[in-house]
Amino acid sequence: MPLSFFKKLFEKPSAQIHSRDKVVKEQMQKGKQPSTIQANNSSNSSLFKLDIFNSYLSQEEAKCPYCLEKLEKPPTRKRKCPHCKETMYGRTLPVIKRKVVVTEKQRNKVDQYNLIVSELEMYGNDYIKKYREIKNDLKSKWGFEPEDRDVFWQLINKYRINMASSKAWGLYRNATHRMAEFLALEGKLESSLDLYIEVHYIDTNGAGNSGQFHNDETTSEYNFSDLAPALVAKTLDIKEQLNLTDEEFKDRYIKISSITKQSLQFPIESKKSWFKFEKEMKSFKD
Ligand SMILES: [Zn+2]
């Protein structure tokens, strides 16, 4: 879907963004923290609450988002500030495409929004329509505009349930992966880890989109599908962050896999799935 399609949904002309940037610049020149700029154009018709990014530093400012010292060159990805030694990141905001220099916490927020936008982009008009419906629904229930994370969370949950009822396991698996990523970006590592484990368990079943399994043990050629290395790395990273021992992690893997096996009626035993994962895990440690 072309970007122009999304731009139309926001009604946030770039001129206004730039004028806010100018206000940020002026405030910073006066030595103020640029954190109190309010958007004045939050239209009901816009899809996302992108005004939360108004206070983020533009790359053209070339300043550290922690200590506000001048930088020779803004980072495009990841860099340590030469003044305060904090790690800052270069990112591009979704839809409006403004380039920003952000703290780690801000980076997670930007990445989360980029995830939401790219998911909506991928699934197209029906998905966007549902997103809007959920947003309006929550708004009338709660009496205020919901956070986009709440809207997206409901949307992807509903989608995932639908994929489960139609046994579209590949799509179900992808939605589970997005949810895992989403929670990790919010620092909800315990719940994120369980979802990552579920993805690995599904992968070891070789689950297809028409209810079939490539790794059904009843077939003569019993051969596991490959696990995605980037996802294994992410899972192990979360395991480290949670300080889980190998034993604790193994118990957790088997427990989550058993629950998934039972609730979704998958063929592979949780222990067999674990053996495959363990093998992959060891190849990472070597
Ligand atoms: Zn700094």
C-alpha cells in the first residue's frame, strides 16, 4: 500500500510538524527541555496519536537526547554520546517520516509505532477499518482517546483468534510473533518470552495455513522445520535479561509448549520441540 494512502489518514501537514520543530528549537535555545509542546490539531479523523512524538529531537538538531549537548553528527542507528556516554539512537518516525535522535526508551516507542503501522500496512484496508472501529469503540467505552497500543493489542488478539479458528497456523504464528515483539518493546519480558516460546513450538510443528503440519510424527519422514535464528537469538536475549537459568528456561519452554499443544491440538510433543530448540540454542553458544 502506498505511503500516500497513510498520509491522507493523518491530516497532519508537514508544515505544522516543522513549525513545532521550530518551537522545540526555540525552547532549546532558551535552555528548556522540549517536553511540553502540545499538538493542537488532533483531529478525530486521524488514525494514530502521533503527537506523542512532537517533543522528540529532530536529527537536524544534532543534539544528544539525554544531555542536550551538541553532536558533530546525529546518529543514524546507535551511538554513545561523547559527552554523557549514554546510548542514543537514530530513527525515522512512522508515516510522517521525520528523522529523530532518541533515548532508548523513546526508541522502543518509535519501534512499537513502526510495528503497528507496518502491520496495518501489510494487512490493508479491512484491517485499518477494524482498527478505527476498535478505537472508536474504546473511546466511547473509556470516555477518552485510547492509546494506539491498546487499539492494536485488541486488533491483533482478535485477528489471532480468527486465525486459530480457521486453522491458518502460519498467520496465527506470525501474529503471535508480532505480539511477542510488541510486548518486548514495552519491557513486558515475561509475557513476551512466553509468546516467543509459543512461536518456536509452532515452528517445530511445521504448521501450515490450511491446518496441516509438516512435522506430523505419523508421517514417515519426521523432520523438524528450521527455527528462525533471529527469533532464537531474541528469545535467548530475553532469557538473559530475566536471569533465567538453563533449567528454569527449559521448564518454561516445555510448560508453554504443552499448553499450546493441548489448546491448539498440535501434533509434536513439547519435549521433542524442546530438543530441537536446545540444539539450536547450543549452536548459538558455540
Ligand atoms: Zn549526552
